[in-house]
Amino acid sequence: MNDLKLQKLRDNVEYYEWKYKACHYFWKKEYFNEIKKAKTKLKEYKAKYYPETKLLTQPQPFLRMNDWTEQYENYE
């Protein structure tokens, strides 16, 4: 059930973004406020039911290209 609610909230944000792009400039401010409300609801829902998880694998340290190409030069 949670996934349906999440999808509905995402669709709601997309709907208001579409309405914002397609509407007359007179209504832009109201639709912008609706977008902010929809994004806030989505963010609250995701924070409650889908907490952030840590990375399963840590990123590898950066290795400059000069360092690893030198190994090939020394191999010869």
C-alpha cells in the first residue's frame, strides 16, 4: 500500500509541474505554491516510510591517470 501512496504523491508533483508550465501567467504563482505543497508532502512521506540508507559499498579513492599509466611505462 505504501508504494501506491508514494506513486500517487509523485504523480501529484508531476501534475502540478505540468499545470505550471501550461497555464496562463496569471495562475503561475498559485500553481507554484501547489508544487511546493506537493513536494513537501512527498518529502515528509519518504522521510517517514523510506528512511535513507547508507551506501553498501564505499567509494574508491581517486587515482590520478598519471599514476596508473606510469606503471605501464615502467613495465616495459
